[in-house]
Amino acid sequence: ALQRLSEWRSNIGSTALAMMIDFFAELDDDADIVEVAKALQDGYKFLQEDPDDDMEGVIALCAAAVERAVEFIADRLIDVDEVLASMADNGGKMRIKLPKVLNKATGKETSGPFMFSVSNWGTQTLAY
């Protein structure tokens, strides 16, 4: 059950990234994608007002996933133009590579700090 939940969270994070890549791809060519992402972060503008009361948990999880996607673009961890160029070369398949950092305990590189997980995004999710 925990494995399935982990996969589900990962899929939500990936879907949020795909959704935001699509959003930014539709902007005018002269739009500054990083500045638009930063503007969306201000006051949580990427959220709609008055979510339906019955879906608070789902909306919170999705909101945190979209917040993560917008943050990654604003912080230049993900480059929309690079993702779109990669899609053009891969028959439209979206592949997003998260940055890797050195895990001092194992001596191996990991993208763990950038994954959509409870340890990384639990506080933000609960805040919604």
C-alpha cells in the first residue's frame, strides 16, 4: 500500500510538472518564463479561489504539486524550452530530469531532495 501511495504522489508531481510545462509553452514567445513563474508564486496565484469543500485533501496535494512545479521553473531547476526541445526530439514524450546532488552518507548522486515526497513537501501540503 505504501508503494502505491508513493507511486501516486510521484505521478501527481510529474503531472503537475507536465501541466506547467504546457502552460508555459503556450505563452507568447517574448514572455519571460522565469518571471511569469515568479509572479505565479507571489500570493499563490497558481491556485483558484474557493475550492470545493469536499475535496480539501486532494486539492491540497495537487496545489503543493503545482507549487513545486512553478518553483522549479522559477528557480531555473527546470528549463521549459529545454523540455520542449527534448519533446520534439522524442516524439512528443515528456522527460524531465531533476537535478542531482551528492548524498554525503552514500557518496552517490541522488535527485531525492527534489522529489515530490512527504519529507520534502509535507509541510507545504499541510499548509493548504
